[in-house]
Amino acid sequence: MLDLFELQVFVLAAETENFSETARLLQISQPAVSGHIQSLEQRLNTQLFDRVGRHIRLNDAGAALVPSVRSLLRESQRVEEIVAARQGTLVGLVKLGCSTTAGKYILPQVMNRFFEQHPEVRIYCIVGQRGDSLQRLETNEVEIALSSLRIPRRTLEYRHFADDLITLIAPPGHPWARMGVIGLEDLAEHPVILRESTSGTTVTLNRELAQHDMSVEMLQSNLTLCNTESIVQAVIARIAPAFVSEVSARAAIAQGQAVEVRVEGLTLVQHLYMVRHTGFYASEAQSMFWDFLFAPENADLRSGLVRQG
């Protein structure tokens, strides 16, 4: 008979293709993860992963098994929920996807308050690149996503959740830092650090610059980084100024490691959406979490990215 925990280990290992990360998520040891996978492979009499040195890769047999295992785990979850509901307790697993720096900062606050009300619910959160979480929604790898990307899909429900302010920060002593306020024409005078072209920050910047017959290509840049926290650290290291999510730079600004610079005529706001797939079964825990996100009493969480005062 199949072991449900072994199946859960398998699905997580299939998603991460990393036994160490699977162990961290399940809070067990890496040898324990390897043992569960080997036990499942022996039970099924087939290899599910290809081992290449210290790395693993889901093979064709494993990939074919994933959808059925996910379905089986969802059914077992429903059984737990039915029993718990009769006892007045909300249980279950909510799988979240996050594709923005803003989500990394706001989701922990959201989850903390949700756990205060529903301590028996478990949350599994995957942080990836912009657009990754929407793809994961399509395959039911996650059930709710926080994304700045809005791709029209009949099966995806988008609901505005928060606004992420994007600001220009410069190293102390930089000419822009001494000025405090610069004009749009000044942006081409000094090199800046950029995010990759598909990032929400760059897309938002390009969209707003276009209103002034400008584009990101008109800015000087010899450094592109694909991580907001890395960009903030690069500014602190005095490499160059950069446009970043304001919430990610608050600590550096407060500590005097970076200076916020206002650009006259340029307001950068990135809209964030909570998204769910309407074509898949929604568990009681998932539905409760969605309702919790938009409850009037949690409005402060939705404004957590916007600078107060």
C-alpha cells in the first residue's frame, strides 16, 4: 500500500528537484528524504529520478506520476478537512506562489496573522521569477498567487491586492543624492543599475518613461541584476543608483546607506494582484485564506507596501 507521506516527499522533490530543499520544506533530514524516495521507487519497482552526481532530475516515469499523486494527496486532504470540520477546526494545506519582491515582504505579515486565527492550517509558499507563479497556477502546483503580471485567462481570477511603489535610490555622496530631486533629463547623465527587461520594476519604469517619450534603453547602464535585494546591496556598495521597490530599500534608507531621490514628473506604481484558478477544486482552507486576504479588518495588510505618512 502506498504511503501518503512518501508521496508528499515525492511531489515536493519533483517540484524542487533538490533533496536538500525538500528536506528543509518538510523539516526532516536529507537522508530521510532520500530514504523515502528510495522506498517509493522500490514499492513501485521503477526509478523516478535520474541521479547525476549530486544532482537529481525528474525522469519520464516520475513526471508521468506527478499529476496522479497530486490528485491523490488532494483527496486525502479533503478527508482530513471533512473530519476536522465536524470537530470545528480548520485544517489543510494552502499552496502560495509569489513572483515579486513586494510579495516577499508582505506575505510573511499576511501568513502570521492568518496563523493566529487558524494555527492548524499549513502554508507552502514558492517564490520565483515574475510569471512563474501564474504558470504554477495553471498546473495546480500553487492555488493562490501574488503577482504583478496580469495575463488574461478565462480560468484565472485576478483581484487587486496592493500597490508597490518603485523609487530611485542612490549611494550617499552621489550627485543625485546631493540634489535630492532631479529632472527626467538628468536620468541619462549617470549610469544606473537595472533589473532584467521582463521584471515588473523594468516594465513599470519603461511604461512610465514612454509617457515622456523616453525608454529604459536611453539610460546608461553597465550592470543588470535579477534580484532586488542584490541591487540594493550594489547601491550600498556605491556602484550606482537604481530603481527598486521602495519597501525593499527602507532599511538602507533609514540607516543612511542609500538616499531616496525624487524624479520630477515620474510616479512609479506597480499593481499587485492575488490570483486563483477557478477551474480547480478549492479546499476549505484555500477558500478561507482567500476570504481572509480581502476581509475589511485586514486592510492594513493590503496597504503594507505603501509608505505611511
